[in-house]
Amino acid sequence: MTAALVLSVVAGAVLAQAGLLPPGLVAASGEITRWALYLLLLWIGYDIGRDRAALRRLFTADRYALLVPAGTVLGTLAGGWCAAWVTGLGLRESLAVAAGFG
């Protein structure tokens, strides 16, 4: 599975660098990617909704269940702030990159 993912990314990079993709596909790549992500999120929601036990666990989690996601968010923002200071990027740009929007 991991090899297929890596191979897909490498193949895409090679195709892009070689200019072998049709211009229409290249122009629509952002839109295609967005809809592919929507479809993946739909499948994740479907899978969670299909498993009643997982759905029940999701809604009955104790108050400590949010500590890991909250810590992840705070750590990401702190890392972005530190990266802005170290690299000289603007704070907004650095936080956007750290949050995965860059």
C-alpha cells in the first residue's frame, strides 16, 4: 500500500515535469483534487456511520478524548510560530504552512 502511494506521487511528479499531461487536465487539477477529497471524506463518513459501535464511541467519548486533538492543534500552531521566527517568514504564512494549507 505504501509503495503504491509513493509510486503514485513520483509518477505524478515525473508526468508534470515531462509535460505529458493534457493542458485541460492540468488546468482542472485543483478542481479534481478538491472533489476527490470530498469523495474521500464521504467514504470516511459512510464507514463511520456503518459501524454502529464506532459511532457510539465517537459520541460517548469522555472529556479527555479531546486532549489529543487540542494538543495537536496547539503544538502545530506553536511550531508554526517558532518556524516564523527562525525562517523569517511572516507569521500568517508560517502558520498556514504549519497547519497544512501551504
